Amino acid sequence: MKNKKLNSLMASPYILWSIAFIIIPLIMVFYYGLTDKDGAFTLENITAITAPEHIKALSIALLLSLISTVICLLLAYPLAMILANMKGNQDKLIVLIFILPMWMNFLLRTLAWQTLLEKSGVINQVLEFLHLPALEIINTPYAIILGMVYNFLPFMILPIYNVLCKIDPNVINAAKDLGANNFMTFIKITLPLSIPGIISGITMVFVPALTTFIISNLLGGSKILLIGNVIEQEFLQANNWHLGSGLSMVLMIFIVISMIVTAIFDKDGEGSAL
């Protein structure tokens, strides 16, 4: 009984935090999304996603998020395998190097890339010094993808690395003893066992990439509107919380789908944390 009371007492700060910063904001989003300016129930804020400009913004966001997720996966998986096969504490040091940028503010990291990529930025100054053509990708989809990959790559590496570290080396050795080469061992053993980490990594990259607006604002020069930018504008510029909330509810559908997929493929939470 005392343990239960102690556990309840220790959990109370988390419960209060969840109520204040998760439950109440969600209630507000649902309220504004399902009502008009007069407070009457309506679905117009949600069906507004079918407007041509909103469909375009959502389509571009989905495309860029998908491309960024695929690039992150292609980069992260080999690196995670290298880290998982390292001996001693070398892997922990390299993982720390990847995590270090995450300690810096997300906005500052993106601003740094804006400084690097702009026409008179550091990269173009170096290229000019070397008498090479200037790199003109700022304010283009390529710059947005670069920003997404840079900011979200650690979220792909960590869950895959976590799962690969948990694979029993004896399983790999047994496959090789039975005559499987490195490729077949990877296809039949390593890859299937790492599926939970892959799914978790895809979710952790795709969802924030889909909903981001800071990266497209700074690296896209506000010329390329993603659905996150449209929602931001509805809240901050148009002061239309109802439409902004309705569009946000549409994005929640993608979040719920990703959570369901993660729950199916990662039932034990193997790819969720180190």
C-alpha cells in the first residue's frame, strides 16, 4: 500500500505535466478544429484540406518527407551496422558525436545551414576561392531535404543501432556455420531482426519531417509552402485558429497511422530507446 502511494506521488509531476502540455492543448485543437467562429459544430475546417492550395502543400510535404526519410534510412543503416560491430567504447564515442548536435537548439542548427548555403555563404566563398561554380540550392526543395536529413538523421540511427546491438552474435555465427555468406546472413538474419528499429526510425523521421515549418521557412525562403507552413500561417498570420486546428487534425491521422505501424512491428519497444 505504501509503495502504491509512493509511486502515485512520484508520478504526479508527470501527470500534471501531461495534463498541462498534452491533454489540454489537444482538447483545444479538437475544440477549435470542430467549431466555427461562432462556436457552432462544423467539419469545414477539416474538409478544407481538399482545397487545391492545401492539397498542394500536403503533397509537397509528403514527397519531401518521404525522400528525406529514405535518404536517412540509406545513410543510417550502414552506419548503425558499423557502430554495432565496433568493439570497446568506440561506438559509444561516435554515437555521442552524432547526438551532440541535438543538444543545440533546433532553430540554431537550421540557421547555421542557412548561413552555409546562402549565395554569399561559407560554402560558396570556399568554392569561389577554389574557382569552382557556386552552389545554388538555397530556397529550393534540395535545401529543405538537406535540412531535414541533417536534423533528423540521428533519430534514424539510434533505434536501428539499438536493435542491431541486441542481436545475439551466436545467431550470426550459426548462420555462417551453416554455409550462409555475408549477404545471405544479412538478408535472412540481420535485416529481419532489425525491422523494429527500422520502423521506429522511419516513424521518428517521417512524422517531424511532415509537420516541420522552420526548415522550409529558413532553407526554402518561404517560397515552398509545406502543410506545416500553412498551419503556422493560419495560427500566427491569419489568426484563424479554427482552420489551423482543423488542418492539424488531418496531420494527426498520419501520426496515428505511424503509431499503429510502430506498435505492430515493434511490440516489445526494441527500437524505441538505447
